[in-house]
Amino acid sequence: MARTTPKQKLFNGRDHSWMQFNRRVLEEAEDSGNPLLERVKFLAITGSNLDEYVEIRQAGLMQRIEDGYREPGYDGLRPEESLEMLTAEIHEFVAAQYRCWNEQLLPELRKQNIRLLEWKELGDEARAFAQSYFQRDVDPLLTPISIDPAHPFPRVLNKALCLAILLRAKRRSSGPQVLGVVTVPRALPRFVRLPAAEGHFDYLLLQDLIAQNLGGMYRGYEVLAHAAFRVTRNSNLYFEEEEARSLLETIRVELHNRRKGDAVRLEIETRAHPEIVERLRVNFELGEDQVLRGDGPVNLSRVMYLYGDVPRPDLKFPPFVPHPLHLSRKSANIFDELRQHDVLLHHPYDSYDPVVEFVQEGAKDPAVLSMKQTLYRTSQDSPICEALIEAAATKEATLVVELMARFDEATNIRWARSMEDAGVQVFHGVVGLKTHCKLAMLVRHDEDGVTRRYCHLGTGNYNPGTARFYTDLSLLTCDPQITERVHMVFNYLTAHAEIDDYRPLLVAPLTMAESFLGLIRREQEHAQAGRPAHIIGKMNALLEPSVIEALYAASKSGVEIDLIIRGLSILRPGVKGLSDHIRVRSIVGRFLEHSRIFHFANGGTDEIYLGSADWMPRNLFERCEVVFPVRDPAAKARIHDEILPAYMADTLKARLQQPDGTYLRASKLLKDAAPFGSQNFLMQLAEGKAELDAIPKIGEVQPAVKAQAKLAAKRATAAD
């Protein structure tokens, strides 16, 4: 039985908060109001989310236990207590995933003539097609293995789908049972599309097709049983940077090791023979609670294939075309425009093309003397990276690339090598810190004879692909104070050259934490003096105890605090005497909420900051991050009057966090309120189909938000 500690009165558990987030994603898969194939996509996302969580967070907990760590976490629980609770929640969640798949999505897909068939359901034509496909494309890639003294258990790669087969030699009908293993080729789709009537889409799981041909692969054996399985391994990267001769080479080696880490989870079909389950469990040295059974495809993230393969736009969200940037008549290029005013872009509602074109123009423009860029995550065919390579032929080009961007290491290594070969100066940032800030800087000798810096600062990665479905903000500016400090940040990244004051920027790990705490304390002072005091924070996660304690203190002084947090939050909102004035909401919808916005009423003189950092220990102390002010009046007004109020007014996709860390849908709490979806509204606004006065201003929306929170807390108390 877990103990109740003083910390638990202040903080909820991180792992519980993460599971609550993935449940919110699962709710979107269960929501019949979403188009059917979008629901399939949401289910696939829950699978990939859970994969990453198990191989990083759960694996990390297990490692801490093995290493003898006993220090309690945020919620006062020791690692073994957290692991026990997390494991139970994961089992419950996996059961919910498969209920969604079997009871909701599969029947609805069948109604739309999209069928996932078993072998016994196939007609003669479909069987002949499948067998031909097997002989031509599948069988040449298979390597059947039988486990015996001469053939040890194969090294199953991380998350590779396999078939385990229980065998017995035909010539020894009473002899021992042997285990066989076949790895399902990763190069092939997990769904085999079968011939079907026009408008119909029939599929067979690749693993089922292979299973039908096991007899031919294991001649001389009787196939007694078979089951699909998958093993998840510990995927943390471990090394000592200070002792590494080459960071790039070290990362490459560790990527190879990741595929062979210790097993932390076994996924297997529910109908698997007990003997198969037990042999696999013992081989991978797993406990019973590390075996997860699923009534359906092993690895639900692979159902994403259906989303892309089925040409049914009527079963997806309507297409959306981002709003393009139009330059003023007096501007011949983006540089002319930025000398007049800053440009704020809200992606994906505003096109990401101007960000790409900003870098591409810099590469081609002979007036641009040098270019500097940070890179955390990008696409394999990145036009921004190509532009830097082009720039290196005629000007100084510098890249600070993060090699340890989790699961993007291989892509970043390839780009780093390509750029070095092209003459780009490539740096890996400050040893011990991830480079997570989103910065691009061009130095240009303008037509008026003045040399200026032009910068892009953003909240999201330099990835045009994800910019279509991640919400992020970009600021393009030539503000001398901001651009001069961006220059100093690059000096810090390439030469570890620190300065005492980066204002107006907040730079982690140097000044950001202290600056945020100071801004929160300033709101507290305003409240105590009777001046307007309001904090709005939009971010991915809130985990830093010092920030949370500062927010509690501000709440006690009467500061109104509204937090829009997509993912993890260990803060306990609405607790009497602790956080009465704090409200936390999460919005999960069509787009992934990724922007970080920090608004401070400041006694009536509003300040707004954007940036790459969440209020998490890793962002404030373990990464190089940059948060920057929005100074341009039009840009500032857009955030204050359009973007933040839209999120605050959401009743369609918003969930309200309760003191215990659970979430309730705003739409269920306010049944009489007209449904309002922030993402839908912002799309309509970008398309010219909505008016700004359709949403209340920040000062007007606040009472409604408070009423929602009070009603939610009241209902939660009644339910208890």
C-alpha cells in the first residue's frame, strides 16, 4: 500500500499524469464525432506514445530500482511504488485500447466496407492473391529458426514483430516440443491489401499470411501453435560525454546498442498458447506483469497504415490550406518587411513556407553575409538543411545540431555529416546540455548601407512536415535588442561564452528559471497591491516543483492563473487554501498543441513571451532553451485577443484537470453551453470564415473558465 506523504499534498504523480494524457488521446479514438479514419489514427498514436513511454520512462524506473535508488519522486513515491502503480495503469490502458479497436473501430470500418479479414474469411481469389504475394515478396525475406542446442534463441530486435511457433518433430510424435521464431520483415506493410469489389477495401495481417505458410518453412515438424509477439527494450542512451573522443561516433554506437537493450515488455496475442508465453517470458527474463496481451494486431501503432492506404477523404478531417504570408506592397522581400514590423506566424493556421523561404532567401541572397541555425528535429529531406549546404558555397554557414534528440539521432547524424562535407561549420552545442532552442540568424548588408541581423525564433522544430499538424508560433524580426542577444546565444553554443544578462531573452540554463520565478513573483506583488494580476501559461508539460510552488504562492495572493497544458502536469489545481485561483486545461484535437506561450498581466501592462521551453526541470536546467518577448503591437494583440482567448473558450476539445490529476471534458460539464472548438475556430479564421468577435476577450472569458473549474470540482467531490 502506497504511503501518503506531504509531497502528495502538493504534487500529483508524473506517471499518472502521463497515462491521463494518453487516455485523452484515446478518447479521441473513441469519439464518434471524429471522422472514422481519424479515430483509427488517434488509436495508432496511443500505441506509439505508449511504446516510447515504456522503453524510456518505465525502463528508466526499472533501471533506477536495479541501481538501488530509493529517493521518492514528486508525489512522494519510491521508484518501486511508482513502477507498481504504472504497470497496473498500463495493463488497464492496453485493455481499453483493444476494446476501442474491437468494439468500436472494427465494426464501424466494416460498415464502411473496410475489412480486416482472417484467413478463414478469404475467398478463393483473395487466397490465391495472398499466396502469390507471399511467394513473390514475403518468403524471400524470411529466416525461420528453431531453438535447440545448435541454434540459440535469436537476438530479437527492439519492437520487431515476430511469430513464435510451438513445434514437434514428426518422426518423434511423443518427443519434446521445440520453439521456432520467425521475424516479420520490417520492410513490408503490416497489412496486405487484397483484391475486392470497387469501393471495398479488404486487408489481411501480414503475420497471419506468414502463419498460414509455417508448414512449408518447418518441414519435418508439426506446427502445434503459433502467436505474434513483440519485445520492447530499454532505449535510453548511456554514455559519458566528457570521456567520449567523438560525440557523433558515440551516439552512432549507442544507437546500435539501443536495439539490443534489456527487455522491459512482451506484447503477445491473447490467444497465444500458454507454453509459448512462458517460454518467451523466461527467455526475456520478464515478470508476469511485464507480459501484455492484446486481442488484435500486436503493435496497434501499425493501424496507421489504414489511414494512409484507404482513399476515403469523407472519413477524414476536411482538408485545410494554411493562410499564406502576403508582403506589403512596399516590400520587395522579407527583409524589407521586417524592417517595417515583426512578422508573427501561427502554424499550421499560417503557412510554414515563410520560415523555409527565410532561410532559402538567405542562402541565395548575395547581400547575406552569414547564416546560423540550430537544429533539434527535422525531416530527412529538409529544405532548410539543403539551404544551409547551398549557403556554405558563398558565405559563412554555421549549424548547431543536437545529436541526442531522442529517436531522431540517426537523421541528425546524416545531416551533420552532409553539412560538414559541404563546408558548413557544425557544432554539437554545450557538453552536458541538449540544444533545444529554435533559432535562425542571418547577417545582411542592406541596401541602405547598414549591416543588420534578421532572426527567426520559434516554439517548434524546423520541420515543414510536422508544421502541418503541430501548433507552433514563429517570430521573424530584426529588432536590434533581440537579434543581438540571439547572436550572444550562438556564441554560448559554439564557444561556451557566457554573458551575465541576456535580456530581453530568457536563456536556459543560465537565466530562464530565475526569470520565470521573478515574473511570477511580480504578479503576486501586483495582486497584493490591488493591480491586475493574471498569468496564462500554455505549454506541453508542467513538472518543475519550484515553479509550481511559486504558482501556489501567487494563487494564495489572489493571482488568477490559467494553464493550458497538453500533456503532463503534476500541479494540483483548485485545492482550497493552496491553489484556489489556478485552473488547468488540456486540449487534444486534430492538431498537436505544441506552442509555448506565457502571458503576464503585469499590473495592466501586459507582457507576452514565446519559446521552446516547458516548465520542466530538463528545459530549465538541462537544455539550452530560449524564451523571447513579443513586442510588436500587432503581433502582441493577435496573441492576446485571438490565440489565447480561443484556447480559454474551448468547450469542445478541452478537458479540465481535477485536484487528483484526472480530467473531465468541458463539454460534459457545461452541457448547455454552445460547443466551441479552438482549433476549428482558428482554421475558420485563417480561411476568412469566422470573425474575431466570435470569442470573448481574455478578461471576459475568465469568469466562464472559473465557473467551469468550480463546477468540475463540485462534481468530482460529489463523485467521491
